[in-house]
Amino acid sequence: MSGFKYSVGPWNVHNGADSYGPATREEIDFETKVKTFAEMGFSAIQFHDDDAVPNINDLNEEEIKGEARKVKAVLDKYGLKAEFVAPRLWMDPRTAEGGYMSTSAKDREYALWRSYRSIDIARELGTDKIVLWLAREGTLCAESKSPVWATKKLVEALDLMLAYDGGIKILIEPKPNEPIDRSVCGTIGHVMGVSAATADPSRVGGLLESAHAILAGLDPSHEIGFALAMGKLWGVHLNDQNGMKFDQDKTFGVENLRQAFNQVKVLMENNYGSNGEYVGLDVKAMRTTTDRDSYKHLANSLKIARMLEKKVEKFDYAFQRRCVETRDFEALEMYVMELLMGA
Ligand code: XLS
Ligand code: MG
């Protein structure tokens, strides 16, 4: 199947600030972003809880739902859906040492409060998907926390969320490190293990981000394939990454075109999207990008993904079978190169 529906997060268009320097572009307001995303051809928006309700910490539960309803009206105005809501458990002082597996019971409570609010917001926005990027869940100092205890705390938190709303689905977005030193749930395989340990594995799956898999030294297309085989790939964050360093969130396909092709290929071969799943992008513009080009990395990612959909449609499966029968993988590899290079 091809003709995916694509999604994007408002944080994908940002001011260029990084850990080493200030903003290089103007902030763009939420509604302008949403309007532009619709014009670009996106079908859905990905949210952090505070992308939808920026002052979430200052509001009570009913006020938060009220703010979320205003965001839903903006989505409706531009004909967009909400794909998921993710609690941002890494910016607040109370999550400095982690959310669900913080060593402070009080801070763990705050992490759960944010998670329940994310569920409330998701319901108001009309989605049942909660994404957990477990940013600070792990250790900065190996001896500070037992990985056994920490893993069990994660399962406990998931069970509480599942019980809070019997209809939501939780998508864990694994990442092996950054900003944490050692994560406790670093790959899609870990996600499957954690899912199986919860009270309702049928409602806990994964979201695979290309860059995060590469940071774990793995091929994103195989991580995608693994989750698909388990029936648990409910979201993706396509982007690219130049080797094992900080998370780069590069434009999809610009570093490793063959690997990007194989991600689109495995998604298409397995009818990803047929249950309403979106192909999400999670890409960052370069710091040097000017205001005028604030959306260009997104437009390019979308264009590359769609071009790769076309390449997969062209892929000659009969030729591939012949190569497999004759063990001529040299020919198959060259065929893929020529297909991608347009030769
Ligand atoms: C960071 C993550 C983040 C999530 C959403 O590395 O990719 O952007 O996708 O919380
Ligand atoms: Mg991501």
C-alpha cells in the first residue's frame, strides 16, 4: 500500500537554539504552523501536552481540557487530526532525575499527573494515542538507581495510565541515550518486553524513530520490521542521522538513502497505515537555516518520503526473487543502487 498520510509536530519548526547557542530564527505561532502544515499536505499533528496547553502546570484539570478544546477547534478549522499526545517529562525541575523512575516519590507523582493530563488532552483532541519518549528515564550515574527497580517502575506507571483510561493506547518511543546516559528502554525490542509485562499488552506498542535506532547501532528498517511482525508498530518518526552522536533529527533520507528506502519499503509491504496509522516526521532544520526556509526541511522530508514511495512501487519483486534463487545478491544490490540513482 502507498499513499501514506503524514504527520508532523509543531516542534519540528523551531527557532534554531541549541545547547551551544541562542535562537537564529523567529518563533512562529502555533496557528500559523498548523495552517502551513495543512497547506504542505500533512494530515495530522503530533503534540506534546504543553504544545497543546502551554501553561499546563498553572491550570487545573478542567481548565486544561478547556484549553485543549480550543486547540481542537484550530485543527478542525484546517482539516487536520491529532495523531498523539506525549507528556513532556523532561523540562520541568521535577523531572530533572526522571519521571516514572525518578528516585523521588513526589516527582514520580508529578510525572503521573502530567501523563493523566496528556490522556485528558488526547481525548479532547480526538485521539487515543499517547506517546512516551522516555527522555530522562534511566541513569546519569550507574550506581544511583537499580535498573531492575527502574524497569518495574516504568511498568507500574504504564499500568496506572492504562487503568486511568481503558481505551487509550500507549506508544513507547525508545531511544538508547541522550539526554540520559543509560536508558532502561532503549530499543523497540525493549518496548516489546515492557509491553508484555503490563496489565494489557494489547494496548502498549511502539513508535520507532529512525535516528534513535541508528543511535542504538541498529538499522531502523529492521526495527520497524520487528515491531510490525509483533503487530505493534503504531507510529514512526522518520528522519536521518549521521552515525552515533547526538540526536540530529536530519531530513529524512539525506544521510542514508538506501536505509530510508528500506524503511518506506517495509512499511509499504506490510500495509502500514491501513489501521489509520500516520507516517510521522520528526525532523529539525539546521541552525543556519533562515526564517524564510523554516519549513524547508519538512517539505524536503515529505518530498523524499513520497519519492521513495514511488521507488518502492517500481521495485521489481520478480527480479528480486530470481536474484534470491540464484544467490546473486551482488546483482540485487546493484539493482537497488540503480533504482535509487535513477539509472
Ligand atoms: C526526541 C524525540 C521527541 C519525541 C516526542 O528525541 O524524538 O521529539 O519524538 O517526545
Ligand atoms: Mg521522535
